[in-house]
Amino acid sequence: MSEVRGQRSEVGDRIPPPVIILGVPVHPVTFEGFLDVVAAFIAAGAPRQICTANPEFVMTAQRQPEFMRVLQEADLVLPDGVGLLWAARRQGVELPERVTGSDGIDLLAERAAREGWRMFLLGAMPGVAEKTAAILRARYPGLNVAGTFPGSPRDGDYPEIARRIKAARPDILLVAYGAPQQDVWIARHKEDLAVPVSMGVGGAFDFVAGVQRRAPRLLIRMNLEWLWRLVTQPWRWRRQLDLPRFAWRVVRGGAKMEDGR
């Protein structure tokens, strides 16, 4: 029992207190800090959930209590959105950088190849996870992708998904079903699957596999990735309306900082 308490304490020491933005806890970590937390989760062994958050997700959580609960109960919430950095600054605190799932998948794969972590890629359209795995293995020699499967978040698909994941025994499960479905799905099943780290990655497989083109680096550095998505995926315009709504809520004083959850 003392060993378990020690593991939990070590993990907790690596996670700084979150900034609370419209009810959503967002942890002020860097990419390096994120990878260190992943390493601590894997060493501890208990199933943990990592979520990414951006202004769209925060506003979706205002309308969907289950998604809000998932974000509030996640073990780590990454600041994947420049709007969150802005909202934190209005509170007088800093989120040090955007920690995106799209960039994080490569960094995770690189660290996994070095540490010997086993990864499982779940979701996206048929064939995309397999292509993503092949590309990541080529980029990071020694990477062990223990399994891939498209599946879906539907209940009827869960038995086959669970069978494959349990047989593969991964250390890291990346789920590409899109938010909030992927995050709610992980929260419902993480205890049964017993994977040390489960994380929703949205369209990250599509970017790696070349199914969709990510914004040019210049636009990413200028914090205009949202504009690229709107131009290349015009059907997202309704979702993009959440950006001014988010800004209005924050300006009205809806964001606040707390020392914990």
C-alpha cells in the first residue's frame, strides 16, 4: 500500500495545479512536462486519461454536462488552443505554451521508441490508423505499435475493441474519434481496458497519414490554425462561432483561477 501511495504522490508532484477556465481545468504544462507526466503514469500503471482542450471544447462542455464532467475528472488536460492561453493571461497567470494533440503524437512516438512503450492506435477511417502506424515506425525506429483498429464509439463495437486492446497490452492508447465522443468513450471504458495512458487525439491520425493537410507552420506560429481549418473545412463554420462566444464569456468574467479542482 505504501508503494502505491508513493507512486500516486510522484505522479501528483509532476502535475501543476490547473487554471480553471469556464469550469474546465487546464494544466500549465509544456510538451516536455506532458511527456514526463506520461512517463509517470506508465510507471504507476493505473489507468489514466489525458484530454486536450481548446475554446471550442470548453464551449461544448458548457452545453454537455457529461463532457464537462469528463474534462473535470481527467488526470491531465492539455492547453490545445491559443484562446486558452489568452484567457489564462486575463487571470494574471500563464499557460506556458500550446500542447497540441497533432504535435504530441509525434513526440509521444519518439519517446515511446526510446522508452520501449507500446502504443495502440484506435479510430479514424479504415486504413488510416494502419498508415499512421507505418509512418511513425519509419520516423522512429524501434517504435512498437502493438495494434491498430478503426472501430467506432458505438456500444456494439466495444467488445471487439476491448478484445484487441487487452490482447495488445499497450502502455498508451490514442483514440481518434473526435471530441467529445473520444473523451467520453475513454472515460466510460478506461477502467475496463486498464491502459496506463489513454488520450483522445482528434484528427491527428489524418494529419500523420496525409489524409488531411495541417495548416502551414507560419500560420501555426501566428496562432491562425483556426482560420486554416475554416478555409479548408468550411462546414466547421458553426463550430467556429464558439470562438467569439468563448471570448465574450471570458471578458464577462466567466474564467477564474483556483488552486485545484
